[in-house]
Amino acid sequence: MTPDRLDAAFSALADPTRRAILARLALGETTVNELAEPFDMSLPNISKHLKVLEGAGLISRSRDAQRRPCKIEPEPLKEVSVWIETYRKLWEERFDRLDDYLNTLHAREESQNG
Amino acid sequence: MADAAPKSRHKLHVEVPPGEHTVFMRREFDYPRELVWRVYTDGQQMKHWWGPSKYDTVVHEFDFRNGGKWRVDNVSKDGKDVHPFKGEFSNIQPIDEFTWTFGYADMPAGSETYKFIDLGEGRTRLETISIFPDVATRDAIASGGMEEGARETYDRLDALLAKSTGAK
């Protein structure tokens, strides 16, 4: 995944409506009309959100002109999760080592003062 | 090596607001704020904890004052793999917070602010705000020497994916 695409995925995910749409699509593909139902939103508005999601590669829409069902594309979401997990691991290890080192120092200083 | 048994470890909280080049982290330590501050802001101590354990940390420069520079390498045990980091200190407010710019290799630098919060009873919470210049740099820093970690991570993806698409 290119950084641009990861960036697009992050910004598409920034909106709560778009996250809710993705959550709905995670259950299975559906049409725009069905998607719009639970949201208090006009069809053009929903379409706008779908366009952003589609641009970020997070969903795809079938060429079936009548219904054009939307489908979730899991790959970019995986990339976002992998990035966060990689970053977390790096810092988790760093802070765990800091913990160990603080423990050593603290014990040494306590014994010097005691 | 330690005189006392290590205390229980606290969880690291990481927040990555979607669409921003910012990462927030917070982590508690069962040690006094003065000690955490002292260790964190002393280049001599850095080699004991900074950087993944499979790398050695070589501190070339650590001039802890506003405008002072720092330069640190993470070097693999066989010496072949070198990850150079560098930056400049600012916003030093002992023992509350400081900021350093944070650059990796020749990529544009971002900044990291560290806040040291006294929780009483000899405990401290460290809060960090990292601002990356762009996503490419953010990714390079996250993956610097961490390719293996990323591969392992793929094994745990299903649960994560469920979480990131979960309805509120």
C-alpha cells in the first residue's frame, strides 16, 4: 500500500458516518437505498460518503447499473491496523525496557539512601 | 540484574486519530516523576532502554537544553544495520514537559512532546503527542527495524479488523 493510499484510508475513517457505513457493510453487501435507511440522511449525502470510501479503496461498487450494491474491501483496513500495531509494539518494548531500567535505578538509589 | 523483582507492567494506550498525522500515547510508571524525568532527559541513560532490544543504542549527541541537538543511532548487533535518529530540544519545562524534533535518516522531522504527570504515591503518567510531517515519514519511523514485527502482526489481524469496523 502506498503512503497516499494509507493516508486516504485514514482520512476516510475520520468520519463517524463513514465508519458506521463500513460497520454495516462488514455484515454483507447492500444497496445504497438499504444503506441510507438507518441514517437520517438524503441519498445524495450518503452517495457523497460512499464516493470518499470508494476513493480510499475501502469499498467497491458493482457495475450492476440497477442496484449498484456496495461491498467492503478489507485490505486498506488491514494496512491501517498493521501500522498501528507496529507502532504500538515499538513503543511497548521501549517503555517496558524503561520500566526495567527505572526499577534497577530505583532499587539502587533506595539502597544507597537506606 | 535488577535488585528487586520487576513490578507489574502498565498497559500502553495508543490513539491514532484517523486522518491526522498525530499519535497520542500514555503509559503509567510505578516510579516517582523526578526519577522518570531524570532518566528520560539524560543521554547517558538512553542506551539502557531506548530502541528495540535487538539493537544497540549509540548516543552521539544529547544536549538537553532549548535549541540543543540530539543524535542517536540504533545499530544491529552485527553492526550492519544502522537506523539514525536526530533532532533538537525545545519547550523544556523541568520536570513537567519537553519537546524534541524527531527525524529519521534524511526524512523530514516531526515533533514529540512528552508530559510527565505526578499521580502521587510515587507514580507517574507519561503522555506523548507525536506530530509527523507526513504519512510516509510516520510509516518509515514505525517500521524502522520492525519488519519482523509487522509480519507477526498479520497473524492477529482478524480481531483488529473486527474492532476497527465495529459499530458504535
